[in-house]
Amino acid sequence: MKTARVTPSLLPGFGPALGVTLLGLSLVVLAPLAVLLATSLRGSPGAFLAAVTTPRVVAALRLSFLLSLGAAAVSALLGLLLGWVLVRYRFPGRRFLDALIDLPFALPTAVAGITLTTLYAPNGWLGAPLARLGIPVAFTPLGIGVALVFLGLPFTVRTLQPVLASLDAEVEDAAASLGASRLETVRRVLLPELLPSFLTGATLAFARGLGEYGSVVFISGNMPMKTEIAPLLVMTKLEQYDMAGATALATVLLVASFLLLLLLNRLEAWAAGGGR
Amino acid sequence: MSAPRPREPLAVRLLLIGLAFAAIALFLVIPLAAVFVEAFRHGAGAWLAAVSEPDARHALKLTLLVAAIAVPVNAAFGLAAGWALGKFRFPGRNLVLTLIDLPFAVSPIVAGLVFVLAFGRSSLLGGWLAGHGIEVVFAVPGIVLATVFVTFPFVARELVPLMQSQGTDEEEAARVLGAGFFTTFLRVTLPNVKWALLYGIVLCTARAVGEFGAVSVVSGHIRGATNTLPLHVEALYNEYAFQGAFAAASLLTLVALAAMLAKAFLSRHAGEEAP
């Protein structure tokens, strides 16, 4: 693979192209985010700490964190099942299933939100039978979890699929011919190969879930301390003109996003190195 | 691509395929069907009335206007980023790539909030602009800015890796043969990446049309003025006008389905562009 060095290159246009890139990046992304950080830093550290440690904020952060983590785990396991079936088996309807995987990614979050709420409400198609079993879904943390699993699916499936497709099935035959049972082969040969992309997909789903608003806000019921997620609390504080509180909580979310992005970079480097 | 010979017993295979069908039906097919069932609950006439009432029409127009600005801006940015980051190596390149991805990781609510902080009446910039009669927050410019922010990485993410893997041989040959920058770019580079560019534009458009959280923070929810189609859906839903909400939602769902179809079609061609 050949890529031109900056100097001296036969290719022109590096300067202007990089200029446009950095200008766009700075104006649209970096400057606005810097305003958020600057606004946060302008207040005293004590006020910042006080704003992000009120019981309501702590409850919202804990709920967002735990539910996103749980939903990411479920999405990753479902992603493993779906990825495996879509890559390894041939059956009627496979292409259709494969195309559907992108739905949560393509569907506007507000549409996903009102649809899942209607389905899982106590009188909904899925909510009514579940309510009879004594499992309320809409307006409970479980409902938020359902929305987050829905949201995370394309990330986990699409991360695993290319890796599953690139696995050399001969290795599995070799393991089998050396006397390994199918389960042993799966556990000792396949799963270690899949682990980096499994974790990458789960982290993507987690990062998306942590910041998600639209698909959660309708189904969550938004009860403070119980079903109020962190992004919604930012919105609530903003609507109550509590700019300092909104800014402080948003800063916590922004720092978490940035750390997750760095983690993703490391995971992708690990995956590119074959998981070693 | 031919399937690998299955190594599991038939019963295991059938069980796994059955579970996959069940998961997709539960999580994807039923919600998709529900949108249209709810939208047409009171018949096609009610659907038509809901999507053609003035507020819905205005929301649709605003959504299209915002996408018509945000998508070309990000396509141009993606091409510049593809050229600078795909065809050249320089110190700090990886940092720039990570920063371009940042809007993917940032909560849409945080994205909206930063524009309220930067351009709100109480900020220096916002105050100055308001003094000159330019409203950003709770107005259309804010909605456009927030949309450009959340869709920022879509085109660049498709183009940078592809342009990197295609290398610079063809462009250098064009240069040696006497082509200028624009000729090289338009006649060599662009045709090589056209499918990936379209693919990025489709993803960008779908997100621009459907963005909710970030737009919700900056729009102010002024009906007939700053409500985009997703915000219109929310407003109707919160007023228990469910059929109207789902009618508007069905329009957005059609956009999503069109984007998925286009994506399936384009990804096959985009795959051919990789060397």
C-alpha cells in the first residue's frame, strides 16, 4: 500500500484539503465542544462537583450506565447469534433478515421511541401479554433496556459479520480432526478469534446507549430517581433554566464519550492485530 | 460468497436459525409493522389528512431544507477529508481521524446543548448576532448547525479508508500526463470513489432527516416554525394524537426503508471499489 508523504509529493492539494478539513472540524465540532468545557471550567470545581453529585444526577448516571452496559451485553450476545446464522448458514429469507438488521440505525429515534412504547405499553401487542405475566415493560427500567437493545443490534451484528466471514473454517476442521468436540472448537478456536470484534461491537452499543435520547425518552416514563436517564436530565435541567447543572452533567457525558472513543480505538487496533 | 460447509448437526442449525428469526421478528419486524398499522388505524383518509395538515407540511419542508443544507456541506467536507487524510500521511493524522468520529460518540443532547451555550442570547457570539437580527438558537440556523454536527462523520468515514486503500498511483499517473489538480480529482479520484460517496450521502441523509435529540434541544419546538418532522411526531404523540403521530412517523419510516434499500444496493458497488 502506497500513500504519498506530505513533502515532497507529486499530488497537489494537500494544504487546501487539510485546511478545509481542520476548519470544518474546528467550527462544527471542536469549538462548540470547547465552549461546553470552558463553561464548565468557569465555575468553581466545588460547584461542579456539587452539581454532578446530587442524588438525582447520581441516580440518572447510574441508571444510564448500568442499563447501557446490560443492553450492550444482550445486544452483543444477540449479535453473535444473528451474525453467526447470517454468515454461516444459507436459508430462504437470509438476505431479507440481513437487510433488516440496519433498521434501528436507519429509523429515526423518535419513531423507534413511540413505536416501542406503543408495543410495550400495558395495552400494547407485546405489553399486554407481558403485563398478564406480571412483567411490566413500558415506563420501567426494563423498557429502557428493550429500547437500548434494539438500538445496539446493528452495531454488534455489523461489527461481527466481517470477522465471522473471514474466519478460516479449515482451522475448525483441523481442531476437529485433532479430536476436539464441536463445543470445544467453538470455545477454544472460534470465541478467542471473535472476542475483539465482540467487545468492539458491545462498546459501540454501550457508547450509543449512554447518550441515547429519542428512543428512550418515550418508553422510560421519566420518573426522577427511577427511570430518568442522564441525557434526559440534561434536557430537563435546560428547560428549567438550570444552565450550570445541565452543563456540568453534559460535561460528564462528554468526557465519558471521549474515553469510550479512545477505548474503541484501542479495541480496533487489537482486533486488527488478530486479537493479540 | 459461498457459504462454508456447516459443521453443526442439522438440529442445532435449525434451532439457531429459528432463534435468529424469532429475535428479528420480535425486535425488528413487529416494530416496523406497528408503525404502519398505527398510521393507518383510521384508514387511508385519516393518514392523508394527518400528513397534509399545515403543521405537518411545514415540518416536512423544514426537515427537507435542513437535510438539503447539511448533506452537501458534509459531502464536501468528506471529500476534503478523504483527500487530505486518505491520500497523505502526516503527524497528527490519527488524532484528526479520532476527532472526526467524535460526533458519533457524543450524546445528541450534549450536541444540542453546546450550540445553545455557544449561540444562546447570553453568550458573547449569540448576543452579538441577536443584536444584528440573527437568531441561531430556537431558529432554523441552530437546527442546521446541530444537524451538521451529528452527521459530520458519515461521508468522511466512508471515503478516508477507501481513498487510503486505493493509494495515489492513478493520481500520480494523471499528474505526470499533465493533468491539473481539478482534472485529476474529477476524472480520476471521484469516479473511483463514487459509490462509497453515494453510500455516505445516503447514511448522512437518513440521519439528517431523522435527527431528534440534538434538534430537540436547539429548536424551541415552535409549531409551524421550528418543528422538524421528528419533533412534529413527538408533539403529536405527547398530545395523545397517536394516529397523527404515527402517520408522520410512517413518512420517516419510508425514508429509513429507502435508505436501507439504497444502502444494500450501494454497498455491493462500494465493495467493488476497494482494490
